[in-house]
Amino acid sequence: MVPRAFAILLVAGLFAARALSAPATSVVETKYIESTVLGDNKVGLKLQRSVKIYLPPGYAGGKTRYPVVYLLHNINWSNDRIFAPGTAAQPTFDRAIANGVIKPFIVVAADYTSPAAGPFYANSTTAGRWEDFTLQEVVPFVDANYRTLAGAGSRGITGDGMGGFGALHYAFRHPEVFSVVYAMHPVGTGSGLVPTYTRPDWTKVKNARTFADLAGDPYTAIFVAMAQTFLPNPDKPPFYCDQIADLVDGQPRLNVANLQRLKSRFMLEKTAADYLEKSSRLRGIKFDWGRYDANQDHIYANQSFTRKLDELGIEHEADEFRGLPWDKYWIDDGRVYTDVLPFFARKLAF
């Protein structure tokens, strides 16, 4: 017969062994930054910003430092929704690490939501200094509070839709901060097939007093938010921006000067040439797009953008895939798992 004391020790030892052999799990933390740079706005931005941080299995209790991938959310989306319970982001990262698709890494998704339709990631004198928020507050906060490899070679950036635009915008302008970029179905890469000014409902814009008044079609609120970022005008309430069209006798009339100003500041096909030297310092550039986007402007623009980069001699990778803009990324064995993460695995310094 086994003595009672020995049996208790045996059982305790078994439990301890199981605990020691239990696989490490990832954690998604939520932290908050009280922004100062975003205080310079006229649109009522909240200054407390959440930051979601994915920490890989084995992070807790260790001493290893990790590369970081910054994940920018799309318009009409948020960092909370990226990591909401039941979504695919955390399981996808876990599975990719477990299967050796990529070594352990940290993912950071900050909150870029606004009273407008969504973020455009650049600095605006009226709609918020989002670029400064990213570079001066988010990145330093993460490096100060987590075990990161705090150098450009180990820092990547990605995003979808407008987040893809933001990723390319930041990488081209700041290779000293982000050295690798993968943009998922980016918008804002160039002009489309349809004249830009024909998209919004200009009567609705003229009569609106709040962004809620702009609801009802997929373009109007987005174009006003775009103008807030790239055509700011502090003397033109309620949206504090100029527009690319005016109403004349009830009909929209293109404002060519404003359109040219907006394109020169926003469209990546226009700004890429300004950053030739900087883009040559990047370790990797890639973007892709879904062939069956209902807005064919995005497909045309991305096809044109890859040719523009070739013309400028900017090394990059570009893929058109068979799918809608969003249905192939976060599914099992989707493009995040098969393309995005392997690209970062090849290009980032671990």
C-alpha cells in the first residue's frame, strides 16, 4: 500500500508536470495612450486611444525580444473588431507560429477611429495628426513597454483597404521606422476608371451638418473624410475642408484646382516618385488586390500602381488574386497565412 503522504506528493507532482508541459498560449492585451498630438483637431477626436498588442506564445516570463508588425484597420472598422472574440486574427497568428510559417512576433493594432467615416492615416490641420500619433506616440509606447527589437529592420507594417494605404504611406515616407510593408487590397493607390468627383452626392454634402447626415451611400462620407485630411480648411465648418466639386445651379461642377491638390497629397501614384531614395531603403514592399472588387476603380488603380513602381525602378511584389477584397485574407489557409506572414518571415530581421 502506498503511504498517504507519498500518494499526495505523487498526485501533486503529476499536476505540476502537466502544468509544466502545457503549451504556452498567446495573449492579446489592451493598453491606452492619452494622445497629445491628436488634440490639434477641429472634428472632436477622442484623445484616449486603445492599443491592442498580440504577444506570442512564450512571451510571458521570457527575455526574448521580438520583431513587431503594425496592423492598420480599414475605414468603418476598428482595432477592437480585429481582435474581437471569435475572429480569426489571433488564431491565425498562433497557427502560423506553431507551424513554423513565421517565428514568434508581436502584432500591434492601434485605434484610428474618428467621427468621420474613418482614418486616412496622414496629418491634417483639422482632422488630426494621425501620422504623428503613429510615429511619436504609438511606436515609442510599444518599444518602451514591450520586449521589441526596436529597429526598423525588425519593424513591419500592414493593413487592409485604407489601412493598406496607410501602411504604404508610412513605409515610403519613414523607412527609418518601418522597413517591410505588405498592403492588403490598398485603396488610394491611384485614379480609377470613373471621374473622382462623380462619386459623392454633392447635394447631400452641401446640406449636411454632421457626418450622420451623409449616410445612405458608400461614397459621400468617405470623400468628405478624405477632404478633411488632404484639403483641410479651418474656416469652412462644419467639416473644415474644401471639396473637389461645388454645386452650381444645383449641379456638381468640378473644382480642378482642389482635385489636383487632393491627388498630389493623397494618391500614391503621385507621391511615390517623391520617395525614391527612401523606398530604396525598404527591405520589402508587397501589395495585392482582389480581382472581383465591386468597385473596379480599386483594381484598375492597383494594376496601374505596380506599373508605376516598375517605371520608377522601385523593387516590389504585387499580386492580383481571384476573390473579393476581403474574403480571402482571414479564412483558414487564407492569404494572411499563406502570403502576408511568410513575406514578413522572409523580410523582417528576427
